[in-house]
Amino acid sequence: MHDDPTELDGYDWPTCVAPRCGRQLWATEAGRFACRPCEDATAARVRELPVLFSRLDSTAMLMKGGRRAGAVTSGSRTPPIPPRLDVLALVGPGGIAARLSAIEDAWRGALGWTVAPWRGNSAEAVPHLVKFLGDNLLWACSSYDSIGQDIDDLRRLHGECRALADGDKRGGRVQVGFCPARYEDGALCWQPLTAATDNHRIHCHACGARWDGLGEWRDLREAQKAAVLAHEQGVAA
């Protein structure tokens, strides 16, 4: 919702460019690409990354599930690769630091600034990268037209780190009935809907309708019941 709706017919009110948002921007957000709630959520995720990196970049985490010290390794004297390759992929080359650095480089290019040199190893680089992104996030949300993808990339990166650090299993999807939204000609969308067990939003990929949170989920259920009832009454008539 925006706080100053226009009365101009056919005016397409600007919306947040973040892929999982799409909210209408407030009048006070005029000229921005991403809304302030998305900026705040992204800032919080970025701030958490150094702590998550430290938790992942530990011998205990890398070796979790590995064999005990001194175990026979088929005659080889070379220590085995840590079994947590998923963790290693985040703390090693190409992981958290590299993914943050790619965003920093793109922002520096857009600003016309010199690309920063690599700052030591990943553990040394992450705090610097996080500080740069935090310091310039307001600019990016206000003036950088590719910020939507970066917000999504940072959300995914934070989610991957959090899931591994906390030992969470990836959420599944469940069927939640059919989409009761109607098109302009009155036709029901009626596409199958699914919901992620670890997400509070239901999104119809056919017509674009969204239901966000428990309150709107109840509205969805009532709309589904009403659509089924209308169909049954039509058939009976």
C-alpha cells in the first residue's frame, strides 16, 4: 500500500523491484527502486553474514560427520577432504566472500569508483565487504536499477548460510488448493497453488495473485470455498 494514491486513470504506480516483494512504493519513496522494508531486511541479513561465516569457518563445522582422528583411510597418508563440502563451498574460494565481492564490484562500477583489491583471505575479506555493502545499501536501493537482483542474491546467500549454520533442513512444498483469483473477463484462474513450509507467502505463477501471512491465507481459503460453492450452484442450476 502507498500513502498518497494517485487519481490519474491508467497510472501505473511504481513498485519495489525486489523479486519477492513487488509492493507499491510509498509517496515518500518516490524515485527509489526498492522499498524501505526490503532495504531494512537486506541490511539485517548483511550484518549477520560475518557471524554466520565465523560459525561455518570452523573445524567442528567443516568436519561434522567425519571419521574420528586416526581412522584408516585406505592406506593414504593424505588427510581426507572435509565431508562438509556444502560448508566448504561457502567459506572457501567462490563462496561468501566471492559472492559479496561480485556485488561490490558491480556497485563500484555503477558509481564510477575503482574496483577494490582483494582483501586477504575470505575470513579477512568478509568484514570489509559487509561494511561496504552496508554503507552503500541506501544508495543502491535509491539509485541502482539492478538492486532487485542483488537483494535476491543476498537473501539466498543469507538463507544458505543460516540453514547450514543452524542445521536446518530445506523446506518442502505442499499443495494448498487452487487459485480463486479472477481475470478481467471474470474467468477464474484456478491454477494449482503450492506453499513452501519455510515461507509465509503464497504466489500464483499464472495470474500473479499473492497471499501474504496468516490473515491473507484465511482470505484465500474463504475465496476458494466461495468459488467452489458458486461452481456447484451453477452446475445444479
